[in-house]
Amino acid sequence: MLDPCNRILDPEPGRSPGIVPGQTASVVVIGGGVAGVWVAYQLAKKSIDTVLITYESADRGGIQGASRRSVGACNTLPLRSDDLDGYLQRIGQGQTHPSVAQVLTDYLPRALTELEELVELKTIKIGVALPSGGEDFLAKMRQHFLATGGEILNAWVTRLVVDRHQCRGVQYESDSGIGKIRCRAIVIASGGYAGLFANSIQTNCSAAFSAPI
Ligand SMILES: Cc1cc2nc3c(=O)[nH]c(=O)nc-3n(C[C@H](O)[C@H](O)[C@H](O)COP(=O)(O)OP(=O)(O)OC[C@H]3O[C@@H](n4cnc5c(N)ncnc54)[C@H](O)[C@@H]3O)c2cc1C
């Protein structure tokens, strides 16, 4: 049987996939790119019991996510602009959420100061950059997250178990079988473009972008 990503769910006919014992967490973060790893680390630092689920295996293409490919340059010049929202709307072609400028002003300088204590940053003309790129950054941030008490699960989230009133958890597939984590909150940081790259995990976004309207 194939799942929508053409992954074989049951490689041996007649044998059902194993069931991993269920677990609980306060928060599950889906996606271990820059967004997921940073939020997971922030939660763990506050002693919030957090599981980061991200897919590392090779059978969905091997290289996943934009963060691994990123140059890691952060343009901080626009923060000094009198009209940050105007700038963001221009580069975002009017689609930037109006709260983003305020969030960046309030949060980014503090986050960069903290980041400087965790990983090496170099100063560049427009701001700062990671000297050795995204892959090395992710490895270091994952180490910081683990050292702060977080847990990382190499798995593919297949289902969010939520209703209008309550978040109950997630289901996933991993090499060990199908599992579930009961949790009170889910952070979705699964990236926007991963499925567009050759050799990427097959998200459905490329199909969504190319679908006739
Ligand atoms: C070549 C390149 C250079 C770039 N350079 C820069 C730059 O210099 N500066 C800059 O600011 N930006 C840059 N960007 C953009 C930047 O890298 C992205 O905006 C950013 O990395 C997105 O991070 P993310 O955490 O949202 O998503 P991603 O890094 O895509 O991470 C998403 C993660 O979620 C995982 N995932 C998805 N679905 C599931 C699921 N169901 N279950 C489990 N895991 C799942 C994926 O495996 C992936 O690891 C660059 C991008 C590229 C491609």
C-alpha cells in the first residue's frame, strides 16, 4: 500500500506496521528547520515538555527543508527603517501580515543577541550571517534543544488530532512503526517550499501551486 507521498506503508504483504507505545508531551513541534528548532528550544528553555518531530530518513528524498540549504544571511537594515511595514509589504507584494513588522521590531534584535551566544555569527554588510550555513546551524541548535531537556523524534507526522475546542495530539510514522503523542498544543513549522526542490520530501505544496485554479 502506498501513502500520498508514495511511501510504502507495509513493505511486507500481510504484515501490519508496528505500533509504537504512545507518549505524552505539553507541546509537539512539527518540523526541524530554523522555525521549528528555534521555537522548540524556546519552549524547552521555559521547562515546557516539548517534542520536536522532524523527518530525517532518506526514503522521502533525503534532503529536507529550506533551512539546510539556506545561506543564513539576516538582513537587519530594514529594522532601522521608519516604515518597516511599508518595506515588508513591498517585498511581500502586499501579502505580509500587518503584525509582522511589530513582531520583528520587538523580537528580532533580542533573538539575534541570544543567537550570538548559541552559534557563531559573522557581521556582513546588511546584517549578520551564519559562517557555515544552515546545516551546521541546525545541528548546533538541535544540540542546544536536547541539552535543555527537549526530545527529537525522527518521524513523519500524518495526522493532527484536534477538534474545534481542544488539541489532543498527533499521529506519525517512523521506522519503528505508527505512533501517537498526546499533547496540549501543536506548533506547525513544516516549511512552505520543501516539496518544490528536487530530492525534497514530497509535501503537497508543489501540487497546490501548480493546480489549475
Ligand atoms: C538556497 C536557499 C538559500 C536561502 N538563503 C536564505 C538566507 O540567506 N536568509 C534567509 O533569511 N533565508 C534564506 N532562505 C530561506 C530560508 O531558508 C527559509 O525561509 C527557512 O529556512 C524556512 O524555515 P522553516 O523552518 O520554516 O522550514 P524548513 O527549513 O523547510 O523546515 C521544515 C521542516 O519540516 C519537516 N517536515 C515537513 N512536513 C513534515 C511532517 N509531516 N512530519 C515531520 N516533519 C515534517 C521538513 O522535513 C523540514 O525539515 C534560503 C532558502 C534557500 C532554499
